[in-house]
Amino acid sequence: MHRLVTAIGAACLAIAIGASAGAQAPATSSSPSPAWAYGFPPADVARPPRAPASGTPPAPAPPPDPTPRQIPGTTKTLSMAQVRDYWDVGDWFPDDHPPMPTVVVHGRQPHVRGCAMCHMPNGKGRPENAPLAGLNAGYFVQQLLDFKNGRRASADARKANTATMIEAAKDMTDEEMKSSAAYFASLKYTPWVTVREAADVPKTRITGNVFFRLPGSETEPIGNRIIEMPEDAERFELRDPHSGFIAYVPPGSIKRGGELVASGGGKTLPCGICHGLDLQGLGPVPGIAGRSPSYIMRQLWDMQQGARKGEWSPLMKPVVDHLTQEDMLAIAAYVAVQGR
């Protein structure tokens, strides 16, 4: 495996450096962060003013509703308290996957939450975090080490769950890293994001770094954004692993992304050189086909801005240096429709 990693890494890095040598100047970072990819409104959107402090501590949040809840496809019931338990992750369909290791279900207090709480027992994650299913175990462990050793962060400092991930990685044992990596590597990733091109999209609100459709039929221009939201908000809140997502992307972005992915468009490398012609991964290089376009966009931007500078980042830095936000969006849109 070490020889395979070295060979692939050396080949990709040589190609990347060669391609960047004759390319245009790197894209500047003067443009504002693509806040939508991180689950935030644009910086120029007015926020309601905060109420003045009254000196009275806020009332504690009510406990989660203990009422048993159900979702389609199972007779199992879970309460919201169980659904939101970081230390004993609720699992609607335990027969869908192999037994989960202790760290994936229970974590270890105080800092290592059960991995499946955010990344789901099926490993597919949600728009606000990472899809882990099917990742090469060695790559997975390397990312945890990068978080642990200060080499992977978010280019948008408001992304609180990245800080949570860093805290967890710093506290994880080698065995916990290996067992979680082996579990998620054993899962087959199947796409669960439906991508639709649209000039106008439903009006939304943002809660917990996720877009939710507002009631009614009002729409707004999509602009230069990807709007990724749950297909069913209630099933999303119940963490139903059988309920996926819809990602709206600008008209023409999939075709434009396909051109960049296939040829590089004079700005970058064809993605298949390192990620495989089917974009399903090559050795330790991760698969990207069919995964959340919001997540892909964040990673491209994070790498361009230098927030990701771990073991494999030198391979990607010259690849993303010359991409505009529009280029990254198009690549993310195209990649998300692959693998179906």
C-alpha cells in the first residue's frame, strides 16, 4: 500500500506541477467566501438586530420530545431524545449495514461523539458534513490525523462542526481511528442527492448550516449558488437514512462542469487522472462521484484558500489554484450527478 500511495502521489503531483507551470496566474482570493456552501447567508444579507441583553439568563432549552416517532419502512420507534443522542446513536435500520464499532455508536465522552450521529450509520453524511461511506481506510485515517495535527480546517471560521471534528480527532486513539475507518470503508456509497438545474429556486431559510424550503411557492433567483436541501424536512430531522436531498444548480453548470472535469479547460487537470475515470477513486485517492455538491464545493474552496494543507493537499493545490468560484460550482454540480 505504501508503494501504491507513493507512486500515485508522485505521478499526480508531477502532472499537477507540470500543468500549473504553463497556466494562467492563480485565481485571486479577493472574492468573498461562497457562504452558501458552508450553510450561511451572504455577508451582505441583513440580519435582524439582536435584542438588548436583559441581564436575565436565557431560559434553558426544553428537553427533547419523548414521544415515540416512526419513519417509513420500519416498525421501529425512536424518540427525538434518542435521535439526538450523541453517545448512543439511534439506528432506524440496523440490518442495512455491518455492526458499528463502539466509537461509531457511542463515541467517548467528553469530546469524541458517536461518528454516526453526524455522518449517519450509512456513512453518507448530510450537506453540512462529510460523506464517508466507501472512502479508502488509509485516506480516512490520514484526514483524522490532519484534523488532529492542525493541517485541516475550514476556510470559513464560522463552520462550528469543523471545530468539533478537530476537537474529536485530537482526542481519538489510534484504535478508534482505525476501527471507524474500517467501518466506513466497508460501506458502499450510493448517491442520494438529486441534482436539478434551475434559474429560480424555492425560497429557503438556513438552520444548522442546512437550507430548508419555506412554506408556500415563492421562489428567488439561484444566482451563483448551489442550494442543497432535504427532500423531506421532517424525515431529515429524524435522521432517516432512506430520505435524501435535492441540490438545485444554475442552468448550464453541469455541462460546463463536465468540460472542466474531462479536459481541465486550460485551467486545471482532468479529474479522472487521480480520482479514476469513473471518479470512484483510485487507490488512496477518494471517490467523488455522486457526493454532496455542497461538500465538494467547500473542499475545493478550502484547498484553494490553504485551509487544507495535509498529506495529500500538495496534489490538489496547483489543481485548484486557477479555478474561479464559478468553475468550482460547475465541477461540484457535474460530479454530483455521476455514479448513478
